[in-house]
Amino acid sequence: MKLLRVGPSGQEKPAVLDPDGRLRDLSGVVPDVTPDVLAPAGLSALRALDLGALPILDDAVRIGPPVARVGKLICVGLNYRDHAAETGAEIPQEPVLFSKWSRPTGPNDPIVLPQGSVETDWEVELGVVIGTQARYVSQAEALAHVAGYCVINDVSEREYQLKRGGTWDKGKGCDTFAPLGPWLVTADEVADPQNLSMWLDVNGHRYQDGNTRTMIFNVAYLVHYISQFTTLYPGDVISTGTPPGVGLGQKPPVYLKAGDVVRLGIQGLGEQTQIVHPWNQSLLD
């Protein structure tokens, strides 16, 4: 299934994409795409529905983030060997973890540059959505705790991240820096999360063109590893790292500016498009 949430920000309702690509209203079945819906019983109940009997929604409606209440948004840094190389970093011996403070936004909502930002960058990433509680799980058991997958743009302010002291979090957690979606594709529809092509364009120029098979630490290992340090709950999201081609890695570096158009996607998981805006408080409310 491809689950999503549609409508104005803060007023989204649940929906599903049917096999013909039409949006179907799920609000008469579940109140939202909440953690309990992501549990095995919740997803099984949705799979049993006759999608053709659900009301059709307007395709032009805004798409919000596909999970109603994201708990923890945990990110993995330098998880592609060639990306680590382009940034001048050493290959990590264990996953590099950090938190993303941003409230998730819809896949086509604007990216708003922070005040004074000069080094805002892009990163297409595979998002892993947890469906059942995971605590000290083995690598062999890890994927059984995954409800599904989605596209994430791990937008990053490199000056804040690398030149302002402390951890990476301050460069990763600015408002609008976590576009999610368009869909949560349930795990049963993703045959192999380690063989998904992924790409990102800025103003029509292809900067990132990679595949999840080149991850240093695969999805199963990441779920296992993170569960050794914190309990993962339904609705938590893991952003698994980015392939090469980020702005920081260009020679000279290239960063986002107002008016830029960012398009990105992952095989089978849909596409995102964001327009970059200068600081504007009204776009955040």
C-alpha cells in the first residue's frame, strides 16, 4: 500500500493511492496515519479494504508528511562510502547518528532558508518508518519492525553543522528541513530496500544519482544498531544517509538560494519538489 495524508497543513486526512494512481479517502476508516495504524494489525485491516469503494479525492490536493505523529527522527551520517569521501570524512567504523529537530513537512512544501543562511544543502535519503517497538533487536529480526519506507530530503545548513561548534544537530534541525513523502510505501511492497535507485536535481541539473545498495550499513543493521541505544516506537523514522552529489561536495561548493527548485525521488517511493524561499515567517505558521 501507498499511504499518505492530504489537505492543508495541520488539517491533513488519511488517504491511500489505489492501483490506478487515484487518491482514495481513508478518513471514514481511520482518523489518521497514526502509530497504531502502522502496527501489523492496523496495516492488515487496511489491506483487507476494497479500495474501489472508497471516495476519490482531488489529485490537486496538498500532500502532507505521510505519518501523522512522527516520534523520533533519527538520521545516519556518512552512510555511503563515496559521500564520505566527497566531504573529506573518514569511513565510519560504526553508524554516525544524530537527531533532526525539524517538524516534518510535506514533500512539495517550500524550503525556507534560515535567517542569514549561506550554506543550505540537499540530501536525498531513504526513510525507514517503524511499525512495532524495537529494543535490542537482532539484525535478523530488524526488518520485521519496519512498517514501510519513504523519501526524505535531509536539508542541511553546512555552516551551522560544521562551523558553529557542537554537534551536527543545529545544522540539520531548522524549520522546513525535513520534507517527507509523498507516500509511506508499506514494507511488503518493497522487495529489497538495498536495491533502490535514488536521485536529486536542482534547477534541472542532476547532482545525486545513487542506489541504496552502496550503503555502508544497511537498513537491517541500522534498525538493529539504533535499538541498542534507544527504543524505537511505531511512528519513529530513520533517515539512512545520502549518496554522493551534495552541494558541499561540488568543486567549488554549490548551495541553495531563493528561487531554486529541488526535485528528488527514490524508485517506487515517489518524488518530491520543493521551491526554496528566503526567510519568511509566514511560510512557517
